[in-house]
Amino acid sequence: MSHALVANATDGTVSTFAIDGEQLVRRAVTEVGPGVSTFAVAPELGLVFAGVKGSDGGGPQILTLRFDEPSGKLEEVSRRESPVGATYLELTPNRRTLLCASYHNGVGLAWPVDAEGILGEPGGRIEYPNLHCVVAAYDEQAYFVSLGADLIARCDIDADANLAVAATAPAPQGSGPRHLVLDATRTAAYVITEYSGEVLQYSRDHLGQLHEQEKVTIVDPDAGLQHSRLGADPKAEPLIWGADLQLDPQGRAVWASERGASTIATIDFNGDRLGSVVQLQGTEPQPRGFNVSPDGAYVLVTGERSTTVTLYRVGDAGQLEQADRAETGNGANWVRFI
């Protein structure tokens, strides 16, 4: 039975769902902390690392939690103060380093992680405006995405969790690159842009450098959305508001969410190249975060302005077909399978 965790930022909780057949069953709701909106999982260890805003006037914190499968609850292992608020957390493949991108602080950090999941003192630090994502390619290499600088920074990571920028790759000026995913072979990267509403494809060479190849627009042409910009209110004008993207593990599609029109775009593959948008699926209001099950059979979508999540089965061509819907909490914005 597959399990998914959903962060409800407004409530400060994480909901645990089981996919039973094609039913979405909420098994537990765990109080985690105010503003919980990102976490990284180590399924083989049963560990979850979550960022919260802190309580009682305290600063941001990173929590280590243990997933109890029989109950579906998360049990606190440890917590430590963080110098920055976490926008995106990522574990290296060896689970020995936790990486953090902080949007409001414009800082990337790394913590060493011991065998029990306890964080040590943060190692190195990088700075770019409005860092929104970090993805580990290997234990020694990661990519930080700077929405404010329109670039992707390739960083080396040493054994003490120090970070060093090795190279940068540009994104189109004013596009606002936001989230990045690597394909299974690590020969290509895909980036969603917040302001232009595009999925960018990059090839990745033997050194890890990224080279832009092509791009596909994911915006609903009938929604009347305009190109966005830093500091604008996308709900007021209205503006393009790209959010998250995921790759189909079976290689059929790329999925990307856009919050201005509340859609999930399905982009098909043409060999190893992007094809066209074959479906624009209306979904939960303001879909910031979503994820695909490890077997590629289902996609689970949250909405920041919704108290429900929607489960979609994946069709033969990667299209999404609603299977179930369930209550979660307020401000739902992050999904990870464990």
C-alpha cells in the first residue's frame, strides 16, 4: 500500500494518506509546527525532515520525524534552530547531507546528517536572490534554482556539508525559474518558470553543466493570464503563476502546475525531447505542490485555497483522470510519497 504525506501550512499539520485500490484514505494528521510547507523524505529509513516557522516567537526550525507505518503518524526525533526559513529541502542520495533553499533569505545551506537523522552544524552557504529549489544530482553535486537571478547554480558538496558554486546556467531573462527535476539517467533537467509559465529542458553534460535545449508553454490560452514579475500580485492582475513539476517515472509525460488558472498541464515526450501539451486538467484551487507515486500510477495534487486533495490515475498517454478526492487541511501545498 502506497502512502503520501501532505503538508497543510496554515494548520501546521501533515496529513498521511494511503492509496487503497483507487481510494484515498486519510490515516492520520500530525501536528508538526506553524507554516510547515516543505519536507524531504528518506523512505528506506522511515525519516522525514520538515521545515517550520517556529513557535512562541522562536525562529525557523528543521524537524527530524520518524514515520510510523502502522498508525500513519509522524513522531518527532529531534529539532534544531535554522538561521533561515526553509522553502525547499532535499536529501543527498546517501542521506548524509540535508540541503535547503531559502527564498526570502536568498540563501542555500547544507547540514550534515548522522545515522539517526540528527542534523549537525550547517556547513557551507551560498547566496542568490530568491532561491526556490535545490535538487541533489549525486552525493557531491546539487543544483540551486534562483528565481530572482534567472539562473541555476551547480554546487559541489564536500564531506563536511560545505557548498561551493562550480558553475551557473542561465534561464530566460524575467522567466522566474522555480523548481527543477532531473530525469532518471541524470542526462537532462526540467525547470518550471513562475513568471512565464514554461517548462524548460536542459541537457546535462559529463561535468554536470546544464545547456538549455527547448521550452514548452503550460499556460491555459483561454485564461487571459499575463507574464508576471517579481513583487507582483498574480491574483490581482491576473498573472501567470507557475509552481511545480514532476516527471513520469515511466517516461510518458511531464506534469506542471499553474496557479493562475488552477491547472495541471500534461506534456508528452517525443523520444528524449519535450512534445506538446496534450491535456490541461482543471484541479484544486491554486495548486502549488503535487507529486507522482513511485510506480507512476497516480498523481496527488494539493491546492493552497482548498481543504481537499485530488488523486488522479495516470492514463496510457500520461493524461490525468480523477480517481478520488479527500479532506486534508488548510493551506495544503506539499506532497511526498513515503
